[in-house]
Amino acid sequence: MAFSYILTQALGWVTDFFRHWYADGFRAFVKTFLRALSKLDRTLAFRVSAKNLFNPMYQDRSFFGYVFGFLFRMVRILVALAMYAILGVVFVIFYTAWTIVPLYLIIRALNLNDYPVF
């Protein structure tokens, strides 16, 4: 009776850990990533630049206003996309490391192989 209780509790703790580590951790990473994108968008103004891509710069309706408005906004959009991509890659790297840590520690604790991983 006591053994089954202890075993049930231990399995519950293990499943709770993995649920917390992977499911809740994924939600936290996504939330942080979206918050970082939002802060970055306030600086780079991707949405505003995309919305006004074909509008003249500073309401200068001359030929140069349209040309420079398009060029400056296009450069701003490309820089913003590059920064978003870099941020995305950084978050993917951190999340991948986050997911590997428990598995790595379990393998090291059980010493399943004779060769060091690192």
C-alpha cells in the first residue's frame, strides 16, 4: 500500500516536472518572444513602414517625395525583417537548449554511455 502510494506520487512529480518544463516553458518562451517583437516593432516601425510604403515621405507629393519615401521605407522594412530573423534564431537556440537540458542531465545521471557527451 505504501509502496504504491510512493510510486504514484513519484510518477506524478515526474510528469508534473516535464509538463511544467516543456509545456509551460514553451508558453513562456513564446510570450517573451512576442513581447520582444512588440518592443522591437516600436523602434523599427515595421507595420507603419509597410502600411505607408507607397505614400510620399513627409507628405511631399513631388516625384522625389514618392521615390525617397519608397526607398527609405523599403530599407527600414528590410532592416526590421533582418532584426526579427536574428531575434527568432536567438530564441530558437535558447529554446532548443532549454529542451535538451533535462534529457542531458538524465543521460548523465544514469550514465547510459561510457563516453562523455562534451
